[in-house]
Amino acid sequence: MWKIVLLLSLWIVFSGIAFFAQNPVKYSSAFFGPHSLPVPEVTNGMIPEFTTLGFSTDYSFGFGDQTVGLRFDVEIPLLPKYISLNTWMVFYEKYWLTPEICEIRDIDPPVSMGTATGDLYVQTRLSILSETRKCPQIVIDITLKTASGKFKNKRFHDTPAYYFNASISKSVPVNTKFLKDIRFVLNGGFLCWETTNSTQNDAPMYGFNFFLSNSFLSFENQIGGYWGWMNNGDHPLVYSTKLTYTHRFFSLFFLYRYGIMDFPYHQIQSGICAPVPQLTPKYQIHKKQ
């Protein structure tokens, strides 16, 4: 019996040594490109009435990594204002790296520049409580990140991820000459992603957004992040400010994002989105005769 216990103990010890000797990849926001597993955006907490198409470009810089990305967004309200299917992807990025950042990220041989394709995200959004004069809006998001991104040179994780989050939002009407509405959004949830040797990193998510808007302009300030348990650069905290101009047929936005912790970037993003009623599903409801 004691021989079995001894052999089992030796196996556990040597297995642990072998695991740590592998120098596992740090699957975290601090050691990958800016689009690898970003902090989820805190939206306005509402589901649109019409299908919305979006295109944006961003430039991330600082700390030895400069990246230009191109992204598309599509949100399809299956049941307008109540249920939607949302998808987005950074379908192209070009990056420039310094030798120092290659050493920090263990990129061997070091590279100076390259291109990559990002991950596809698929999300279902459900409104479980509609906003009234006294009640807030509550929306639940269920999101899957595929492993379609390019792992080479530590640009994107080659592992899947998913997260669940809920947003509670409320608007306060303001009758002034320049301001019509103040909106508050509180966000919380749970993020999970696969890392080295199929180990799983779990992280609570959090965020807050504050909107000031009138009939054609919206100014928002948000802060958010998530907190992984591995303590390997997996505690990103970001602040962003965004200005949106809304026309009848489209919206233009400009955003600046700053990484407070474990997101070593400044990021500038601009884009356009437009509602497309023609692409919005329409369900015929037949009344009984």
C-alpha cells in the first residue's frame, strides 16, 4: 500500500514540475494585442427597434505596440426592443511592435510589424424589464467569443470565451435648452475564458456609464473592467469617453479609451452606424377569427 502512495505522490510532484516548466502562455489583456479580450463596452442598456449596421476603425498606441483595426457590427432585433442577435468582429488589424514588447510577450523570433484577423463574437440580448417612469430597464446579454483570431505574435487568444452580464439603466428627463436627457447604466456579470492546458480563468465583470444627450448629440463617460483569478495581467480596468452625433439616417461617433490597469494602450476609435428598417425581421401575427 505504501508503495502505491509513494508512486502517486511522486507522480503529482513531477507533474506539477512539468506543468510549470512549460512556461504557459499568459492569456491576459496585458500580454496580447488590444483586441484580444477587451473589456466589454457598457452600452445604453436598450435593444434597438431596427437592424443596425456599423463600421469603425481604431488606433491603439503606447507601450511598444501600435495597432490599427477595422471592425464591423450587426445587431438584428428578432423582436424589436425586446430580443436581439448581435455580432461583431475586428476583421483586420495591422500592428507594429518594438523589440522590448516582443521580449515582454515572449515573441520569438521578434517581429517589427504584421497583420492579423480577429475573433468573431455572437451575442443574444434579452430585455426582461421595460423602462417606465418608476422602473429601470433591465437587459441580459449572453455572449460567445470564438477562437477564430490569429494567435501568431500574441495578437488574439486561440481559445474560446463566453460571458453573461446584466445592465440596469434609467433615464432622467431634463428640460433645458441644451440638455434633454441624463441616463445611468450599471453593468455586472461573469466572464470565462480558456487558457494554457485547458485551464479556465473566471472573472467577475463590472461597469458604469453616464450619458448626457439631446436630440442630436450624446456624450458618455464609462468605466469598466473584469478581475481574473490568475493574477497574470488579467485585471484590466479602462475608462472611455464617447461623443455621438445622431442624424435621421445614421450616427457618427468618436471615442477615446485609456487603460488604467492591465490594458497597456491608449485607443482612439471612430465609426458610423445606421438603422436599416428593410433588414429588420417582421413577424406576422394572425388573429383568430
